[in-house]
Amino acid sequence: MRPREAEPRLAFERRTALLVGHLTAREFRIRYHSAILGWVWAIAPTMARVLVLGVLFSSLLPNQSEVYVAELAVGLLGWSWFSSGVSNATRSAVDRRDLLAQPGVPRQVVPVVSVLTDAFDYLAALPLLLVIVYIDAGGVSVEALLFPFFLALQGALVLGVGMAASVADVRFRDARLAVDLVLALGFYATPVFYTREALPADLRYLLDWNPMAHLLEAQRDVLIYGTVPSAISLGLLTVVCLAVLTAGWHLHRRKAATFLDWL
Amino acid sequence: MEGVGKRYRRGARSSLRARFFGRTQAAQWVDVLHDVDLTVHPGDVVGVIGRNGGGKSTLLRVAAGLTEASAGQVRRHATVSGLLALNASASAELSAADNAVTAAVLAGLSPRQARARLGQIAEFAELDDATMREPFRTFSDGMRLRLAFAAAAVTEPELLLVDEVLAVGDFAFQEKCLAHIENLTRQGCSVLVASHVLDHLRRLATRVVWIRSGTIYHVGDPGKVLDTYERSMDEYPGAPQSLSGGGFRKGDGGVRLTQVTCLDRNGVEVSSVARGDAVSVRLEYERHNAEGHANFGVALRRVGSDLAIIDLTTEGSGAGWTTLADRGAVTLTLDRLDLEPDAYWVDTGSYSTDWVVPFDYHWDALQLQVLGRPASGPVQPPHRWSSS
């Protein structure tokens, strides 16, 4: 072997960031590498669902709002990220135990990479989403600049829930099944293909306790209706999402030291 | 490491179903490691030896920080790189080059550094560019291991942990890996290596640690410790001694077999038994050491053959260790002896609970004749033919 040139060791934070970037890009490549159409497959399922549900509900429930397709697209895209993100993060520790056996890899990298990979699926579909909103709502207002902020909040929520659930999955492999069941029900319990206004008034309070309901509504507010949620609900949403992330992160950090004993 | 211990829970329930509906057996704690003190200095190559299940891999995992010690303290002042799990995160569809870069990134390089060293990796693994562009699934196991070692080799760890992977590839490649590790240590890298290939350790190690039932049994000069270890497997109990009644014995005599007899179903001593009849082998022992438990074993082999047709131990049969008294007897009962009629040697032994020390082992000492119609084939289970 040739003599090596001395290279400075990378700082821990920078190395971790590079590692996360590399692994995320790689996961994305693995997912769509062998398919001829590549990343088209990343957006095809969601777009197909928007199309089907859009046609279905527009004809079944004729008194929908005028921007129903745009509402549906925001809701479906946001929910798919939440649902696949939480589901994949839950199984990340067990399925990626090979990464946990690498001394140089901080444990948190595993769920973070999983959530980021699903975030890329979302981002891949984002241009199409904007086109749909532009056509259906007749334009995008300046409030849409707040949209990335809500995406970041959603990322925090997904990561927090996913990390906590992955701790459970390591102890009890039932956790992934339970999480998938809750997510399947959550699709109906969250205003994904309907809006709060479509619900009977005495059921609306159910949505108050669902952070994903608030997130999707806020995303629709800024992107479609051109309004900004009130400062109180904005603040509350931020606090809840960050609290979930902090709780999940700490639980994960406390338990991750002995993950390998259970795998 | 100071006083490091690691406990695992055995028999813990791993699913909700087991928790709700499982038998209510309490989980046991098993000390896989206890009271291990070990310091690895820069430039040290510490070899770790011991039987399978003795705690070697756990020691390496704890040293790497992959799992938390249950007791004691682990202090690391070095970046750790491990050859513990080869081909982590390898994707069968992506190219070998792609996988090699990921392996190097996982081992501590930045993606840019890793890509820059791809040539070195391929060179070390002796794979040409065209091969490196092939999807990983087309690689043989040997090629995969070579690539994995090469990817880890181009990183410059301060502490390298190697678990049983030196026996990778052909001899030429093994030689290359050994030379590479020697080269690393000259640059101040310390190495903790677990291996069963004692010749590798003889060459590499500056110190050898012998882990036995979870704790350090011997530590020191590689030559000495490795010799003792090797003898414990084979010659440690000493040269065979002749028994007065014929046959031979070996062992340190800690739990001595005083009399071995074959008994029929009525408990009468016999030297022959009809095929398919019950037979018991009774081992009477006398304890000369302070051990509280021991394993016992009985093997049957044909006269003139080394192959044991029956090889049963107290542990292997699930009975666990035998609790010892100063004098006592252990009996193995075979409900049916369905062996081909012939003459058999009944070999018997007593061993330490971890099987490292044979206390007393007798062979060619007791013969048992199986009677019956001549047949072919070593095992003659009860059977009948029918036609329709």
C-alpha cells in the first residue's frame, strides 16, 4: 500500500452530518436505483391516490369546496410522509442492526436517515404539488413562504414519534404492527381527504388532540387559502412538535446503549 | 476498562404475546462478563482467546462502545474502528465501488476522502475497475470479505477491533491483512483482536488475554498464554496413563472416576446386552478438588473405530451440571440400545462446567457387547416391513 498522506481528522459533528447525508442519498439510490423510471416511482403512488380519491370524492360528495383537489393533494402528500416516515423509523433499529454494530456511527443516525429518506420522497413530489395547487387554487400567495417551516415541524414530529416507537420495537417486535395499525386508522381520523368543516360539529373536537390534523390544516392555510394560522395555534403546534422530538430523542438516547443486546 | 461486567437477561420475553400468554418463568440474569480489567495502550496488539461463548465477542462489543457495560467503567481515548460486522449496510444492487465507499464512510472517512481512496481499496482487495463496477450481488463471499477488509484498511483508526475475520480469503490475502495490521501498529494504532487462529496471534499480539467463563483467566506474554491455552485443549491434562484394569485415562484427577459399570434394567452388572434392551452406565466418582459442579459424559464407539456412535453429556442432554458430593455416582440410562450387534467401548469422562478442564477421562477401559442377529448399518431402530 502507498504511504498515506496525513489528513486532519473530521470533527465529530461534521463527520456525523456527512455520514447522515451519505447514507440518506444511498438509501434513496437503493430504493429507485434498479427501476428504469427511477424517482418517478417516488411520486407515482401518491399522485395516483390524489387522482383516484379526487375523482371519487368529487363525484360522491358534490358539495365539496372548490379547491378540493388541492386540499386533497396537500393532505395526502403530508400524510404519506408522516405514515411511511413513522412506520419506517419504527423498524429502523431492528432492520438496520448492521449499522448499530458500527463503532463509529452514533445511534441516532439510524432513525434520522430513515426519516430523511422519506422526506426526500416528499420533496420529490413537492413540485407537482405546487403545480396542482397553482392550477386548482389559481395561484400561490406569499404566505406560502411559511410552508417549509411546517414541513420542518412535521419532520420533528415524525422523528420524535419514530424514535420512541423504534425503542418499543427493539423490546417488542409487536410494536411495528401496532404502529402500522394506528397509522391505518389515523388516515381516517385525520383530515387527509376531508377538511374540518366537512365533519359534523360535535366530532370536530376530536381533531383538536391530533397534531397531524393541525399540521395539515396549517399547511393548507398557507399554501391554498393564503392565510396564516393564529399566533397561539402556531406557537402551540411548534411547542408540541418540538416536545415530541425532544422526548423521543431522549428516550432513544437512554435506551440505545443496550439496543444491541436485544437484537 | 476497570471491573467491567456485562449481564444479559436470558429467557426474557421478546413479544407481547409471550408476555401475556407465556409461561410465568422469571427472566434470569446471566453474567457474560465480570470483573474484567484491561488497558490497551497505543501500539499494543492485544489478542483475545477463549472458548466460544466465553465472552470474547461481548468484550469487544463493550470495548467498542456498541453496548453499555452493566458494571464498571470503560474509558476510550481513541477513535474506534471495528471489523466486527463485515459488509454492514451493503446493498446487493449497488455497485461494489459504491458499497466500498459506504464501508469506508462508516469506518470514519468523509464521503470525499472515501471516494478518493477507492483506488487504494480496489488495489488492496485485488479487484480491477471493471469488477468494481459490477453489482455487489455478483460477488462471491470471498470477494465480499476481501472488499470489506480493504475498505476498513484504508481508514486509519486509533483503535482497531477485529473479531474472527482474519481468516478471510486465501493465504496470500491473509498474509496481506496481517502485514497491514503490523504496519498500522507501527504507526501507533492499537488493536484488540479475537481469534481462534493461534498462529496469527502468536505473530501479531504483544499481549494475550484468555477469557474463560466471562472473566480474565490468564493474561500476559503471548507465547506463554497461547501455549497454556493450546495445552488445555489437548495436552494440558498430561500424557495418557494406563489404568490398572486395562485402558487409559487422562485428566487432572480433580473429580476421579473410581468405577464405571454397565447395568441391565434390573440394576445387575452386565457386560453384554441384547439389541433393543435397556442399559445403564454408572459412573462412581470421588472429588479431590473444590469444584461444586461438573459435567459428565458417556460415549460409545465400536471397538477398532474412533467414531463415537453415541456421545451424551449431562449438559448436552439438558440435565445441566451435576452437583458434586465428595463421593457419588452419576447414571446414564438408555431406554433402548438399538445398535448393530458388535463389541463397543464405553468411554466416560468428568469435566469442568465450562469443558476447559478434563478432570478424568477413561477410554478403551470398558467393553459392552450388543447381542443379536447380525445386521448391517450402525443403528438398528425397532422396525417392521409391510407390503400392500
